[in-house]
Amino acid sequence: MKQRGARAFPLTTTRMRVLMMAVTRNLVLMILCGAWTCSQQVHLRRVQEASPPNGTSLSSSEYEGLLGLVGNGTTQLTSLYRTSVHGTSYLDLLDKVGDAKPLVLVIRKDKYVFGGFINCGIQLPDDPTDWHRYDCDTWYFSLAGHFTQPTKIDITGRGQINEVNNQWVLVAGRNADVGASAKVFVGGDLHLGWGDNERPAADIRSCSQWLHGNDLPEGYTGETMYQGGAVFGGSEKFMADEIEVLQVGSDMASADTEEASVQGSLPDEASLPASEHEGLLGLLGNDTTDLISLYRTSEHGTTYDDLLDSVGDAKPLVLVIKKDEYIFSVYISAGLRLPDEPTGDHEYDCDVWWFSLAGHFPTPTKIDIGRGQWVHVAGRQGNAGGANVHIGGMLDLGWGGSVSGRPAADIRSCSQSTDSDDLPAGYTGEWEYGDAALGGSYEFMADEIEVLHLVGL
């Protein structure tokens, strides 16, 4: 672009004053920008130094926030157990956690991320049919959905009128199935494997939680129930999307974390642990390929509008779906192309293929689907064959069921099947109606759906 010639003006007193004000303003902006850059560099160095441990569901920001609550610059966390990877029963948890201590329990439900610290670990009773209650240093914390920043929550009971002491843990033996309403009680206000009528649930993700309002730090913006009590999962009783148990202060993860960081850094805010991220990159591209996390149901909401608002017209896309121990995904080269009318639908040709990250093959595996190279998306008020998004004729998001014929309100409601002829050798996952069910069954409610933008392919 050609530069215009400078035009000379006489420097009157008024113009001189305006010039001095402009110079002063620019100097102030330079100082402020310099300070901001310095603070950002410090923040980035801290994030780089605090790499999440291998196999964790924690994003970089969540891991950094948790470290700020549980330790110092030398503290490390080791991921021991995740419901989406190792199973959802109490025995699955016990087998992975063992006698490790101290422990951090991280619980995800929709946009909420919170948990509890247990200094003494899980101490089982001598009798496997009995229960064991023991004193222990415990406290709760919030990482997302309740405060403006990660927050530690003291549960000593000093804020309550009757000063109830919640510094204890109650755990069930491996075969205990009556006598208490949950498998694990943390501090009296957080229960895992919550059932009814003094009989725990089979699924450890069935939770109950309520905290007296007097124990809450200032600034709480989450849900409340009777007596102003805080319900960190959005309600007193809820089914968690994910539960993870980590050990504090272990050096076991350092080698794995260092190796994973060399393979490629995790996308910011992603739910993928390092091992899944590495496997995904190995299937998608080369050394220059990068992933940007655009949307997560647990972070941005579970409606179709939530997904569309976060993803926009980005392309190509990778959709990652987690259900119990199964993790699989789909690649869409053309992104989500909405119809012109919000009540309409749009079907278009598109490069599509599946891949498995966990639960179906010994290693991450690409699945070619030659007959399903198309995508069908609904408008914001439309219908794509009973779902919001229909991919390759084999995956539906926001599936409302064949009876209703309308999309579900929750985008995590899915249906999926893969023709056996398209499967590579070595498949060990579930089958239904003679087809592979990557989510464990033909219809299922996903624990998490994430959409990533592929860059540099």
C-alpha cells in the first residue's frame, strides 16, 4: 500500500498540548503492555513446568490449579484410576488405587470439576464384608463451576453452629453390600457409590454431596439447596461423568510425563491425557500437526447450541467420545455445515473415518468406512433423522431414539454401530446386532464429548 505524504501543520500551543498528551498515553500503554507481557511469560513458564501426568483427564489449567492447592513447586501427581479407562465398579477403583496415599479425588459433572483430598488413603477393614471409619485430614476443592478460581474448602466444621468435625473417612470392604448407603464417605459430605436404603450402588460414579453453607468460602456461584447448602455436582444426587484418583507427591509419573511432552504438547483445555493425545496425533498427521480443543460437554454445556457456538465453521474436526472404558472418535474434513434455514437440515459429502483410542484394540487404530463418506446436520431447530448430527450413517449425536423421531436435548445421547466388514483385525470390543458397538452398546449416554480442530495436516 502506498504511503501518503506527511502533511505539515504549524505547532500551535493547542497542538503542542495534544501532542504531549498522545506521547504520554503511548508511554503508559508501552509500560502496561510490557508488564502484561512479563506476567504472561511467567504464567506460560509455570504452565510448561507443571505438565499434567500421563493418563490424567486433567487439562493443563486444571492441573496447574490443583497443584496450587495441594503442594508446591516440587509436588507431583500420579494418575492411578479413571472410571472412563479402568471401569466404574468399586473393585476397579480399589485394584488401581491400592494403599497409595495421600490421594486426590477429582469428580466431573457437566461444567463442574471438584473433589476431595484424603491424607490417609483408602484403608480397608480387616473383614471384607465390614466397614472401616478412621480419622484423616480431609478437605474439598473446586477447579471449575463454583468460584472464579481454583479454591480450597475447609471442612473442619468450625463454621457450623454445632461445629461438626468432618475429618474422617468411611470405606466399605470389598464385599460389603449392606450397612451404609455408599462405598466411600469423604468427610461426611461427599459420597461415592451412593445408593438407597443402606445399600451402595454398583456404579462408583453414583454420588451424593451437600456442604453446609457456613463452610463455604466467599464468592461461591454454584448451585445450592436447603439451608443454603452447596451442591458441587449441580444437585445433591448425581451421576458423575468421570471420577479420577491421583496420588500426591509421587515421582512415578515423571519419566512418563517427560516422554509424553516430547511427543507433542497437549492442546490447551483438552480432556485428553498425554497417552491419548499421542495416539491421536499418530493417526491424524505428522510432526507439524496440532490440535486445538474447541468444545467439551463437561466444560461448555451439553446442548446442540453449546456445541455449535463453540465450534463455529472450523474444519477439519475431530470428535472424541468417551463412554466408560471406551474412547473412540471420528474425523470430519468439512466441519459442521448448517443449512440456510434453522429449521432445516443439510446433508453433504465429506471425508469421514473412525478411530479407536481405548477399549477396542491393543493400540490406537484407524477404521476406514468407505461407504459412509457424508455428514447430515440439523439446523439449530431442525432434525437430522432423529438426531442433531448424523455422521457417515453410523454415528448419531443428540440421538432421540427411533420412537420419538426428534433429537434429544442432550448432545451426549448417542447411537453408533460399525459394519463388521469395516473392522480391522484384532477387535475386542462389544457387538450388537452383528455390528461393532464402539460405545459398548448401540445406544448410550456418553461420559464426555470433545471437538478438536486439526491444524497443519
